Amino acid sequence: MNNFSYTRAHSLDEAIQTIGNNTKFIAGGTNLLDLMKYNIEKAGLLVDINPIDSLRKIEPLPGGGIRLGALVTNAATAYHPLVEERYPLLSKAILAGASAQIRNMATNGGNLLQRTRCYYFYDPNTPCNKREPGSGCSAIGGYNRIMAVLGASLSCIAVFPSDMCVALAALDAVVNVSAPDGDRCLAFADFHRLPGDTPHMDNNLRPGEIITSIDIPEKGFPKNYSYLKIRDRNSYAFALVSVATGFELESGIIREARIALGGVAHMPWRVLEAEEFLKGKPATDMYFSEAADIIMRGAAGFEHNNFKIKLARRAIIRNCTMALHPETQVPGAQPSA
Ligand SMILES: Cc1cc2nc3c(=O)[nH]c(=O)nc-3n(C[C@H](O)[C@H](O)[C@H](O)COP(=O)(O)OP(=O)(O)OC[C@H]3O[C@@H](n4cnc5c(N)ncnc54)[C@H](O)[C@@H]3O)c2cc1C
Ligand code: SF4
């Protein structure tokens, strides 16, 4: 681990002023500290943003949506009454992640920026284009059971491991960021990136930008939603495949559909064509199955992860069916895979 300086920022302005070439913000530290211990992140200056109270709020937005402060913990977000009532899909996705202790520390901003769990990324003795651009990808031709089946490239086949972000993608969230040259908002679909030939870049945040909050529009699908996470253990494990679904139904006909996948790509995976296809159709297995085919079009495995293609297809169909019965969404309980 390299030597580094540490400071605490007490306001957003103070945090922004500290931004330099080798600065890293630290929030809950649940990912960053591990990365520093592995010598993967080598910050020269660590800026602790925890004292910035203005980033630790959840508040309703005038248009009917909600704003989640970047420093609100994952646990406080999942159990917030407004989130539970209006965005139970988000509560459910957060509670499917990590452990109670980690969710108590992990923050919303940090969740968006957590790094992949590819085994080779964490092993500095192996080539990895994400850790060391140009060195190669050990997962292609290596052990790749947890890797991507959609949107991968010959440079990187890693997946983005967040649960929370799968729900945020389905809910059309917007990420608010600040930097020395001003503020901007990024649609969730534009926040994370596919690996292409620059897999070291996980997202479109510019150097020095700080996430201040995440906005979710009014539509939360509280009547018909479901989050299904399929993993090797029933708790404290990352998703092999996860699916977030929200429906607006009228007499059994789908008026609006949202389906996002986790564990299958370098970013939460959403295919608008499949959601359009479902509009106006009866909410039945037959149409869910056709939508799943559209979502999984072009999927390709790398040997040990071939199973994910069928698994994801079945998970989509099953989760759409579960969204018709949201009473199956008991917080903390996951149906067995
Ligand atoms: C054992 C274990 C199991 C886990 N299981 C799951 C799981 O099943 N599902 C899941 O979704 N997650 C899981 N996680 C990941 C966990 O959710 C993330 O580590 C956490 O959300 C990161 O938040 P943090 O506040 O601790 O971020 P930190 O570790 O503090 O920071 C992470 C990154 O974000 C940057 N950062 C933080 N806040 C900001 C901000 N406001 N603006 C700009 N940059 C910022 C930091 O500089 C750093 O690069 C697991 C983690 C562990 C350790
Ligand atoms: S899949 Fe990506 S993160 Fe994993 S070894 Fe290859 S380049 Fe590195």
C-alpha cells in the first residue's frame, strides 16, 4: 500500500477545492479501502467527504420524484419510508446486496462507483486491462464463470456487480454531479460504460467530479415490481444474474414495462426494444419469454459462464411473473434459485 495524505472536507466547496490529479474521495470505504490494500487504487490524497451533511439527505422532489443524497447509506435508503412506499423495487434490490453491516457503511454514491469483482482484477500478478491498460485480459481463456455474456469486448469481459444500480437503471434515475467547473446531470443509462477498448474506465464521470445525489422520477411501480437475484449463496454473494422488473398494468394488459439485468454486463443492462414490445400485451409467460429473447439477443459466453445465458433468460421470465405477485417480495427473503 502506498503512502497517502488524508483530509476531511466539511462542505461541497471544500471537497471540490481539494480535487487534484491523485485525489480520491472516501465515503463508506467498503470498496476503496480494499482496493488500496491490494495496491489497485493508489491515491496520493484521500478526501473524507463524510462530514458534508448536505449530501446525507433523502427528500421529495417537486415533480413527485425523490432525491437520494450521495452520502446516505444503502441501509438508510432501503428503509426510508418514502423509498419503501414509492420505490419498493429499490429497497428490495439494496437489501439483496452485501450484508447488513456493509449496507450500514456503504453509501449511495459509492455504490455507483464500486469496481468489478473479477478475480484477476484483484490479483496484481495477472494481466488485466482494467487494472493495467494494455496488459491483456486473464479472464478470456481463464476461469470466467462470473463474467459478462452481453456487451463484452476482447479487452474485458468483467461485469459491474451492483444490485442497487440495477433497480436505479429500471427506474430511470439521474445522477447529479459537481465539479470545479460546474454541476451536471447524467441519465443513468449514460453513467456506466461498456468496456470497449477502454475497460479501465467504468463510467462517464470526469476526473474530479463528485456525485452529490441521485434523482428518481415519480414512477416507482410500487404495485407490480420484483427484484430477483440469483447467486451461489443465498446471502452475502454477488449476483450471477439479477433482474429488476416494474410493470404498470391495466386489467392484465401491460401499459408500461421496465426490465434491467445485473451480473451479465459491464453495466446494468436494459433493452428498450423489449420494453416497447411488452406494451399493450397481456402479462403472460408467452410474451415474457419473447421479451427475454429480445433482451438476450447477441449474448455470448466464454466457456465457464455459458450457463448464464439460459439462466438470465429464465430469470427474466420468472421475475416478470413475480412482478404480477409483489406479495412475494418480502424484504430480505429471496426465493431459492
Ligand atoms: C464483502 C462485500 C460484499 C458486497 N456485496 C455486494 C452485493 O452483493 N451487492 C452490491 O451491490 N454491492 C456489494 N458490495 C459492494 C458495496 O455495496 C460497495 O462497496 C459500496 O456500495 C461502496 O460504497 P462506499 O460508500 O463504501 O464507497 P467507497 O468504498 O468509499 O468508495 C468507492 C468509490 O467511490 C468513490 N466515491 C464514493 N463516494 C463518492 C462521491 N460522492 N462522489 C465521487 N466519488 C465517490 C470513491 O472515491 C471510490 O472510488 C459488497 C462489498 C463487500 C466488501
Ligand atoms: S475481465 Fe476485465 S477486469 Fe477481468 S481480467 Fe479481463 S480486463 Fe481485467
